[in-house]
Amino acid sequence: MAGNKGKPSGIIIGIDASRNRSGGAKAHLIGILSEGDPLKYGVIEVHVWSYISLLDSLPDKPWLIKHNPSQLEGSVYKQLWWQRFYLKKELKKAGCKIVLNTDAGTVGTFQPSVTMSRDMLSYEPGEIERFGFSKTRLRLILLRFIQNRSLRLASGAIFLTRHAANVIQKSCGYLPHITFIPHGVGKNFKIAKPSDSWSTRGERPINCLYISPVWLIKHQWVVVRAMDILRKQGHNIRLTLIGAGGGRPQYILNKQLAKSDPQGAFVFQEGFIPHTKLPNELSKADIFIFASSCENMPNSLVEAMAVGLPIACSNRGPMPEILEDGGVYFNPEDDKSIADAVRRIITDAVLRVHISEKAKKLSEKYSWSRCSNETFNFIVSTLGRI
């Protein structure tokens, strides 16, 4: 079958979102199904398999059919069992011609497929060693093996950044049919505006914000040390950390807080905040700090760019690819480097305005409609190649 432009028509696509548990994975699925139009690519139905709370967040479209197998409400082992032994049957029963695997960690066997790569921790040089000889490290090594296999078996692969594609293909090998489709950013971030606080700040503290779960690759404790340096230099500065924490990373952060800010005078950890409330939190900040050393697609960074905040950013991974010259970079494992970057933003008003405006402009290319259209176009073109 062929459409008007030589593309297949009457296509039924399946989407395996059975293990989309992270905030970025959920936002991606909601975004591409809410703002895209697969019908213009010859698609007549899109079937999605996932757990009920995510399915309830998806839009109701005449072409969208939602599936909720009971196993997807169970443990991760039940999810994996369903994905390995039942998904292929359900895709065939629904008449799907191709499946989009929304994570390269899939153990599904349906072909043809397009597989998205989301995880970098198994690949980024030096990062896995942070976990020592632990269950987490063994899990990451196993995950890398599974991801490499699913990417090699796929008819097409989607990478979120060129950095990710370059690093991952050094492990899985050259993939002949790939594309680069970064995530979008919600309109609620694009319409949010930072407060006009720099000209009227007076004696009010400079509010720095870092949004990220507390994890070994996120380096919140190093940011705390940097804030301590700046305060000792006379800068009236405070830091808000938004993101859940636990285990060893939270222990390291608590230990640093007890040393740098025992009275809780300038560092405040808010824990988890719903994604819908983040635009308001960003609007209250003066400076956004992003200190991760390992990312595939730094969603919270793009969201801060969309709001138009001046950004001090890690120089690792894909961050320079995303932020370009719209921020001041630092070594995320060096407190003095972080302090120097933030100090430049505080003391140089011309630089501060420039990077804010540049980051805002760069964020305009990250939309869910673009992401959705490019994704469905790639899926259909992949099917047409087979």
C-alpha cells in the first residue's frame, strides 16, 4: 500500500509504554500523543499498552486505543514477563504493522520495531564506576547488554541527542537507520516568566534553584559546597533543591548540609514536587543550576531555558549541545568551578541578560508537536524501507 507521497497508508502502530515510569518518559508519551497528528502520515490507529495511571493521563483521540493488561499493574518482574511473552501476541491481535519501543531496555520480540534510547548511565565513561561493586552496577551492566541487543535488532533507532548516539554506538555498534528527536517542552513552561527581581532585589537573597532527584550523578552536595563558598565571599545567596532523595546519595547530601549549613539558613530541600507545579517554582528563581554529569536528554534544563532563567550548567554530556552559548558552564564535581560560574552570573548584568535571552530563544525549537511529527514520520518511513 502507498500514500500520496509514496508512504505506506492504513498503518496501525503499536506503542509499548509498559515500563514508562520516569517523569521524562511519561511526559514524552503524553506530549507526542496530545500534540501530534499521526493521521497525516497514513496512520489510522495507534495502540498503546501501559499501566492505568499513565493511560488516564493520555488524551482521548478517535485514533488512539489504550490497553491495560493486569500484569502492568504488578511488579517489575510481571511487567518484564508480559513484555517478553505476551506483547507480541497483543500487537498481532491489534493488527499493528510496527511497534515503537519507548525504551531500549525492552525484552519484547516483535519486529519490525523502532526503539528509543533513553538511558546513558550504562554507557557514559566513568559514571558506572561511581556505584562500586554493587547490585546497582550489576543491573546497569545487564541493562547495557539488553539495550545493545534491542537497538541492534530494531529496524530504526531514535536518539534524543547526538551525544547519546555517538557514545552508545561505541558500545552497540554502528546502527544503519537512526534519527535524532529531542523531547519537547510543555507550553506551561514557555509562558512562565521569571520575576523581574534583579533590578529590585535590594537586600533580598539571590535564589538559586536545582531540580533533579538526589543521585550520585547529580552532585547536589557539590552545589551546596559552592553556595557555602559564595556566602563566605559575601554573596547573599540561597539554594532550593527540588527532587526526591534516599539511600547513599541522600546520606552524602545530609552530611554536607550538616557541615555547610547546620542551621538550615540557606539550603532548602523540597523533595518531590508535581511536574505541573514546576513552572511556578522556576518563575520564583533568579538562577537555575544544573549539575548533572550524565544525561541523555536534560529535560529540566530545557524547561529552565523555556522560562528564560540565567543558567549555570554542567559541562558534561549533551548539556553543551542543548544549551550552546546560552549559559555559563562548570565542572560539576568541582565546587570552586560551580561557585565561579554562579558568581559570573551574579556580577555581570550584561552576561546575565544575554544568556537568559539566548537560552529562551534556543528553547523554542523544543516542542511536543515537532517531536510528535518527527517521531511518526520516522516510524512510517522505517516501515516503508522494509
